[in-house]
Amino acid sequence: MTQLTLHINGREVSDEVESRMLLVEFLRNRQRLTGAHVGCDTSQCGACVVHVDGVAVKSCAMLAVQCAGRQVTTIEGLATGEELHAMQQAFHEHHALQCGFCTPGMIMSAVDMVKRYNGVLDEHTVREELEGNICRCTGYENIVKAILHAAEAMRR
């Protein structure tokens, strides 16, 4: 067992974990932050995306101990109190979700995408960047619209 201390959604957390525990397991089972989902076990679907030190990562492909001393942000930590993050609001307004299983990972990937492109995105770029996020319910049309809308709002 390894003693792990990190910051999750701005809060310091310490726990004893097995060295082989995945970050997604730590978040879901130990911290009860269930927004990150396990959809494939092969790092293909993107349902488990969180931010580590401000960068999107697939938490099913990262060990919890790799996050020692780091900042982890989950979908639960994206909003400010009752106010949704601009990306969450855009997904809501543009009906960019169906069952919701992929939505947290999709939103976390999209926030990272907007940050990396300084909010300057076009439809082609968004579609290419979403390659690692699978949604089985939508045709991605409203997801792309939501991301473009949020990018504009976040740029302001």
C-alpha cells in the first residue's frame, strides 16, 4: 500500500492505495466522484476524462499514485457553486447529450480543447479533437455546436 496525497477539485485528499489502483477507480470508489465513467477498459472511449494539472487525461489509463501532489479536476469540480461552467451550460442549451454516459468525459475533453486552441475553433478541428471520445447516442452534431458555442463564450 502507498500513501497518496493530492488535490481533487481544490480539496486536499489523502488515502492509502494499492500501487496498481487506477485513477478512475480512486475517484469513483474511494472519493465517490462518479462523473468519470469506465466505458471500455482500453482507453478508447473517453468517458473517464479528467484534468490533471489542467490537462485532459484518460483516468482509466493513469495510476492514482501518478497523481501524488498534483491537481485533479473532475466534472464535479468544473462548476462554480450552483453556476455551471460555460461548457456545461452549452451542452445543456444545445441538447448535446442523450443518455449522459459520455457527457462528463466529453465536457472535460472539450474544456481542454478550448484551452489549447485559445478558444479559436472550427467544426473540423472540434471533430478531429473528439476522436478519442465516443458517443453512441448522438451524431455529434449538437456536441460540436455546444463546443463551438462554449468556445466563443470562454474566449470573451
